[in-house]
Amino acid sequence: METTTAQNEDGTLDIVQRAPSRVSPSSAELERLYWREVGRVTLGLMRFSRGAIRLLGFWPPMLRFGPAESGRREIVGGLFARRPYGSIEWRAPEGEVLVAVRGFRPRLGGPLLRGEQWFHGLVGKRFLADAARSEP
């Protein structure tokens, strides 16, 4: 697995995680696997529900997303987003699978931002391992 993190000049973050894969799941299947890993890593405390990651699936959104379009969702708000900005995408190009957060403007800073990045890294690592094994 390879992770690339970059802070852009405008203060936004790009985090791209990729791993080799012999299968090419659809973007809808990749998204489903990703949200499942969010729930697993948080022991069910955070769930994707009604277009957002929410505490127990009900509480105010931690991150809110627009509709899925071509394997991608825009980040449109939530407690962890400074403002609507950026996107998350899932793809399985030939021979690999990837998840990428691009142009994200986090509300958190310092140690809390590092914690958020660690969490995304853990979810991404588990997601990539699962996606590389799944059947298309």
C-alpha cells in the first residue's frame, strides 16, 4: 500500500492511498466497502447515513457529502469540514485500487488534524486490503 499526503498552497489537503489489486470492483462497490470500514474501525460509532458520516447514524454529520457521481462524492459540510470543499473518490484502474481525498479543508488543526489523518489512513488501509480481495 502507498499513501501520499500533500498540503496545497490554499491550505487544503490531498490524501491518496493505493494498493495493487487483481480485481476491479465497481466504484459503487468500492464506496460501499469504504463506508463499511468506517463503521468497523469505529466499532459502529460512526456510520454513513443519509449522505453523511454520523455518530450512531443519527447525530449531526461529522462530514456531509453530495450525491455519488462517477465514483466520487463532493464534501459539502459537517463538523470536521471548515467549509464545503473537496471530494472523496474510489477507483479501481487496471491493476490497482485507490481512495483519494482531494482538496479537503479540515476544521481541525494540530494534534487533532494528525488524529483525523491517522483515522483516514487506518480506514483506507483496511479498505484497500478488503477491496483488493473482493470479487467484481
